[in-house]
Amino acid sequence: MIRLTADSTCDLGENIQKRGIGIKPLSVILGDTAYSDGVDIVPQDIFNYVEKTGQLPKTAAPSIADYEDFFRPYVEAGDTVIHFNISSKASSSHSYAAEAAKSFGGKVFAVDTKALSTGQGLVIMLAADMRDRGASAEEIVEKVNSVRAKVNTSFVPDRLDYLYKGGRCSRMALYGANLLKIHPLIEMEDGQLVAGKKYRGSMEKCIAQYIDDLAAKYPSYDKTRCFITHSCADESVVEVARKKVKELFAFDEVLETVAGSVITGHCGRNTLGVLFIAE
């Protein structure tokens, strides 16, 4: 049997149970206390901590030994494991998982999705589709490695406070963005996050423009599914995204998920992205 597993950063929500995906949590550290992403910490804990301390939480990847302990029960049960990591340029998770995989004699494959959040999740869902159709582990790994560069992983944050605290933007950019209501596009290029177009105005207006731009940039796309993923965004913002995606795209399914604590800890509340696979 092929067992699909992933880092908790995939943000797949209820799809984790529906598609039988095993999850290895990353750690979120608040002060001196470490929590397991998706297990004993929720995004509101992050917001409360940052508001109280002015500091961002720290995050940590599982160790090689942690991954070995995670993979071992599956392999001992006779499964072949394909594990999907957050981008290797965003975390050391992939290098540790790949090293751990060597202990299992070809029964564990570690995949660098070169994405995060449901960009990572899209690759996992594709793998689940192939698994359910009877594809081999080697066929799945080959396919997802060929597709990962086509995944649109992008989002628009409401405020830059968290990005500034994390060293991802300057103090001047922070002040300017807050004063002028600027919301930059953040997107994944070759496995790392880069800033793109700057939107200006309310989040509702900016999200509408962002999705207009996605439709123009990606006239051809995999219609199987897309994700609307957000960090506890206002309902008015999410509703704009729903309507725009329905108006401009023709996905077979549109799935909504809320980002977990690791992703939220880097982008802050009210961030939203529309993610899908381009052709």
C-alpha cells in the first residue's frame, strides 16, 4: 500500500482525513514552550502571543530521528511512504526527511514540493488522485516532481507587521504599506518567497485585483481544483475571493482552508491566497 504523508505546513484541513494523509507536525515555539503545529496550538494563540510580546513565534523542523520514528510504523506495516515537505528553501525539513528516508531501503520517498501551505497541498492532492487510480510510488514521485514548478503559490497579506518582524521587509516598507494601505503580492519562485506587484486600497479591493491578475497570468490551468487559503481572514475578504474565483475560473472544486500555526506565524492574520496548478 502507498501511504502519503506530509509536513503540517500543507494546510489541507479536513482533506487530511478524507484522503488518508499522515501528518508530521513542525514545532511552533512561544517563549520557552514548544507546541506541535495542528495538535496543541491554533492561530489565535499566535495572534495573542505577538500582541502580548511584540515577538514572532519561532518554528523548528522535526529532526532526522523524529522523521525516522514517524516513517517506521508505516514501513513496518508494509507500506511504501511518499512524504511531502515544505520547500527546502523555507525549512530544513526536507533535508532531514530525505536523510531519514535512507534508513528504509527505498520504502520511503521524500519530496521537496518547493511550495508551502496549500501550494504544497495541491501536489499532495494530485498524488492522492494518482494513488487512488492505482499508480505506483515511482510514477507518483515522477509526476509530482514534474508538476511542482507549475503550482501557483501566492498570497496577499493585510499588513506587513509579521513580515517585518520576521526580517522579510524593511521598516520603511512597513510604514509605507500601513500608511498607504499597500498590500504586496507574495509568491513562490523556485521554492522561495519573493515580493511582486503592490496592491493599494482595502483588502477586499486588493483581493479582487489579485484574482483578476491571476486569471490574466494563467489562462490555461488544471481545472481539477483550487484552494482559497487564508489566515483567519475577515468573511468579507473571503467572500470576494469566492465570487471572483467562481466568475473567472472553472475549477471542478474550490476548497477553502485556514492556514495552520506555522504559516500564520509568518504572514499574520487576514492574509489570503488562491492556489492552483497552471498548465
